[in-house]
Amino acid sequence: MQKSMELVNSGTDPEADPSDGAGDRERSGGRNVPLRAVVVGGLVAVLVVALAVLGWQLRSTTDELDQLHDASASRQQAERIALDYATGAAEMDFRDLPAWRTRLTAGTAPELSNRLTQAATSMEQIIAPLQWTSSAQPISAKAEPGPDGTYSVDCFVSVLTKNSQAPDGLQSTATYKMTVDGGNDWKITEISGIDSALDGDKAPR
């Protein structure tokens, strides 16, 4: 009887299982831990996907900028090559025709070089008797991309021509249209207007 009274006084239920509270806590904890893990895992997955998308967009943008930069650099190179050639070809001196022939064929593909050499022979029959001299200054060049890495370039060169019939000189603008092949060591493969400085409408009679 005394022991039962002690149990009552202490507020302890003799039939209660002391492990029930721990079990509730474990069950409660068992529900919370997986939920947190799912939330954290979901956030990590979202971050990974977001970073992957951002990385792809950045790479795509970088590739596009590189392509634009390369295309611009190639056009500028074609323009520089064409304008340098046009300026050199427009400069001539009847006293040093070999130097002019060298400039006339510089940087050209073999087939074009042969045609230009033949054209130079015919032009020299006019240049020498008239004591022809020409100085040239580059004006501008505009390149447009073509097939297979080629560029079509329009060049404009200011030419001051003097000869026995016009000792004071005649100012004109020579126009050259040429094809520059970026896939063939930037050789000039086609050209027209090489005789602009001797155009019949501009040359003195």
C-alpha cells in the first residue's frame, strides 16, 4: 500500500511505457529530416540547372562574339590587302617599269599574275612613249564576303597622272574591283579596273 501511494504521489503512471515519448520524438524527427533534405536537394537541383543554363548562354554569346570578331577581322584584312594592291598598281613611272610590273603582280594567284604580265606589256607601249608617271593615294575599300572564304572588294584610289601631253597633271579616281581568297593565303584571284589610270575617257589625247 505504501508503495502504491508513493507512485500516486510521484505522478507516475505505473502502466505507462517510458519509451513512448522517445518513440514520438523519433517519429516526429523522422518526418522532419526527410522534408528538409527534399527541400535542400530541390534547391541544389534548381541552382545546378540555373548555372548550367547560364553557362550555356554565356558560351553561346561568347561564340557569337568571337565569330563576329573573326568575320570583321577577315573583312578588314581583305580590304587592306586589296587597297594596298590597288594603290601600288596605280603608281607607275616610265623610267622604272620593272618596279611597276612587280607591284602589278604582287600577291596575285599564278593564273591572274600571267594575265597581268601580258596586260602590262601592252600598257607599256602607251606608258613609255608618253613618259607616263602616276602617283596614288588610297581612298577607301569595301569588302563583301563571298563563297568559300572569298571576299569581293571595291577599292578607290586617288591618282595624279602626268605625261608629256599633261605636264601639270590630271587628277582622277581609279576604281578597282577584285576577289581576295582568304582560303588561299589571301591571294588576289580576280581583278578589273587595272587600266583605270589609262581609261580612254580620262587619258589625254
